[in-house]
Amino acid sequence: MRTRIKVCGIRDLPTALQTADLGVDAIGFVLSESPRRVTLDEASRLVESVPSYVTTVAVLRKPTQDEIRAVAKRIGPDLIQTEPLPESEMTGARFIPVFHDSDFVEAVIDAYDPDERDQIVHLEGPGKGGRGIPVDMERAKAIAARHRTVLAGGLNPQNVGDRIGEVRPWAVDVSSGVESSPGKKDPELIRKFVTAVRDADSKGVSN
């Protein structure tokens, strides 16, 4: 099976187009406090310019309903990635819930939607995302066995193949691991990351 690839924290159009050309499946635009943050207007222009075959993801941390509505209306991303929201706050947009690794993260995921074993979950390191902190691989493996898991946290071109072999995630998500400095993506590192994922897939280790 083919492991899906998301590159998060894209800030400018040339990098977005280069990233799309490298064969990624999704591109994330950060709208929360971060060195990778873009404005609503910047994200809107980027989403409009990205090829239709690439999934666009608006990344928020703890948005209000008004913020979600503004993102959906002004940007129109394919998905909104955010920490789990109460059902009453879901405005009809498609969401990917983010879960931060901890000793009890499996219980948190199960409590979020106990009847849905094949839901997409975004699993990243403890605390805020985008800091390159890896998740516990054994926990990630157990979660990926039950859910379509987007694995994030500490991934880079050197380790992503091994992590795919260990966890067998549905997708991988990289940000700081393909940067030359905080917030500045390096197209060559993105290319190496994509190559490493596809090499892992060719060896039959992906989920």
C-alpha cells in the first residue's frame, strides 16, 4: 500500500508548487501561532494556486467557531486539522483531529469516537506540534493498527523509512524535518523525504 505524504507549514507559492510537483498528497498551511504561520489572505491565495490533485489542509490549534467559519469561507481548504472539537462546533467542514502523544493518548482517542475504529487521527509529539518531538513508536503502532493514523513528530528524510516500517501509518506528516531554518522549507529535503517514503513503500513495509 502507498503511504500518503503531507508537508506542513508551507508559506509561499514557489515552495507550494515545488512541493506539489514532488508528488506529495497534501500540503498544510498553519494559521496558528508559529514560525510557519500565514494569514487568511495568504492561505487563500496558496490554496487557490495549489493543483487540485493535492489536498489542502488548514492547520489550527484551538479555534473558535467564528475562526472555523472564517477559514472555511475565506480559504476553502479540503480539510481542517485541529485539536478535537465538540460535535456542536463542527460546522460542516471536514476535520482531522490532532492528538498529542502521552501515556493516556490511546484512551483519549477511543473516548473521542468510541464507535469508529477506522477514523483518521493525526498523532504527533507531546505539547505543541512543529517542534520535531517524536511520538512513542510502540504506542503509535498500536494506534495505527486500529485507526488510519497520520504519523507526525520528529520525522525527517533519514528516519521516516524506519518509522514507516515500525508503525505502518496511513500517512506521514513532516514540517521542521524538511527545513533549512525554522519556517523555511528546503525543496531538496522535501525531495529526499518523498524518496525515502516511496523507498519504504517499495519494500512493502507501508500500511
